[in-house]
Amino acid sequence: MTQTKDKAMNTLAKHLGVKIAELSPKRCIEALNGIISKTDSLSSGESDSTKQQELNEHMKDKTYLVGEEMTVADLVMINKVSGYMKGLSKEERWSKNNFSRWYDLIQNSTDQEILSGLGVEKIKLAQPTQKSASTANPKASGEPKEKKKKEEKPKKEKAAKEAAVTVITPAMIDIRVGIIVSAEKHPDADSLYVEQIDVGEEQPRTVVSGLVKYMTLDELIGRKVLVVCNLKPASMRGVKSFAMVLCTSKDDKVEFVEPHLTSVPGDRAYFEGFSGIAPEPLLNPKKKIWETIQPGLFTNGSGEAGWYDADKKFHKLCVGSDGFVCKSKSITDGIMK
């Protein structure tokens, strides 16, 4: 086990640099001691439902094993349990939902080179499909074997096409600091503005926003805002919009969600507990990632922006290495979109 830990530590130090210094290997290993006792039976192939359930419960309110970012602890653990996870059926993985969520996050957030170095093979976590009575009990059918095989083939193909379960997190959303460099009324829509927003790229992005009712052009130009940059481009009354300005609203009042004054165009915003994870290049509309996360986006009682997870834990939206929290100027408990 000591060699496994050393290998994981060296690999992580090579690829994450200073992050390893933020949480020392000694502290990681100390935090793992209690968890390791629960996983000994897993890596050895033993079946202990009590320990399995304890480990699943341990991960209920955690994104990572230690702290708010992925550390050596997560790599040590995924190395230890990868064989166990590979041997589970879809149903068994699904029953350990908290642990499977963590496993899927780590395997998809880690460079393939690191996973290969640790001997970890990626596992496709898919939701189990219901088996029909005839499939579950082949003997109950009196049909010839040849016909049975022909019927089973389409079922296998259908099962193979079942979409893998995607653990949707707010880290998938690419939110960046931007500055509105220009804005004008939409030529064909009285309620829309067409803005040019600098998000740290070679050219500003064209963004269409329904803010005419709430803000004047003078209030837009030069404003530092937060921009969702990986939504699929959409045509709005003949003008294609390549991003979305993040606002908060309450009682027919709308305000920008604003980054810290020291931030610059292109700075990425992140939610507490989900930092250091690269966002999706483009959100796949079929996966409903934005639609899943957006209902949890709010400002809290202090006007701080963030996301409430399924357990009602509030993850603040921050920007910069100092973790400055993004805020609304005056709207508290407002909906963000």
C-alpha cells in the first residue's frame, strides 16, 4: 500500500505542481486512514455489505475525499478500488450512487496519463435497464434456441445504446469574466440588446440579451460581467448569440452577477468544491446540463452568487486564486439565469 501511495503522490506532484503543496501528502494519508479500513475488503475481493454501505454514506456530502479540490487522496483511493468497481454489475454500481458519483468525477477529471500510471482503467457508468421476465428466466420460454438468439440480438443492441450516466456538476459550465465593450438595440426586437463582450479571446463575442426593460445602454457599456461561454450558439430574431450574460432577478428587478473588481476578461469563475476542473468545451443540449444546474443557481441572503446542490448546500461562485465571491449589487435570494 505504501508503494501505491508513493506512486500516486509522485504522479500528482508532476502534473498538478503547487496543488500538492496546498494539501500535504501526510495530511491526505491521515484523512484516508479511516476510509482505507472500509476499502480493504473491496480491493481484496471480499464482500462486506456493511463496509460498502459505510463508504457510500461517507461520500454522501463530499465532492472529494479531502478538501475542496482533487488531491493525492483521491488518486490513492481510485487506484485502490478500481478493480472492485470494474467487477461490479451496473445494478451494483447504481446502488452505490454516492461512491459511483465520486468515482466517475475523478476518472473523468484526471489526465489519461495519470490514470494509466496508476493502472486505472476508465469504467463506463451506465444506468441499469430493466430485464424482461423472459430474459431473466430463459427456461420459461419454450421457443427454439435459434429464434431466441434472434430476439436477444436487438435487446443487446438497445442496451448498448443506453446513454452512460453523466454526473452533472456546475464545473461543466464555462463562466468567464467579461467586459461589455459596446451595445446597441436589436434592429428587429424592441426588448433585446446586442452586445459585444470581451471574454479574453482574440475577438469579442456577440451576445443578445433581453435587458432593455431593466437597463439603459449607458448602464451596459463598460460593465464587468459574468458570461456563460459554452452554451450552444442560438439565433435570436436573426442575430446569433454566442454566450449569455449571467443575471439575477427578483420581483421584476434584474441585476448583473458581478465579479470582483480585480478580475480581468477571461478569468474563469468556479463554484466552491468544484475548482480546478475544466468545463465542457460545449454543453451538449441533449444532456440537459445547463437545464439541470440552472434551477439551483441563486444569490443568498447576502447577495452572494452560488449553487444549491441536492442537499441544499450552497456552493459560492468565486473568481481568482484568492476566491473572491461574485455578487449581485442589491438582490438577495434572487434567481440566477
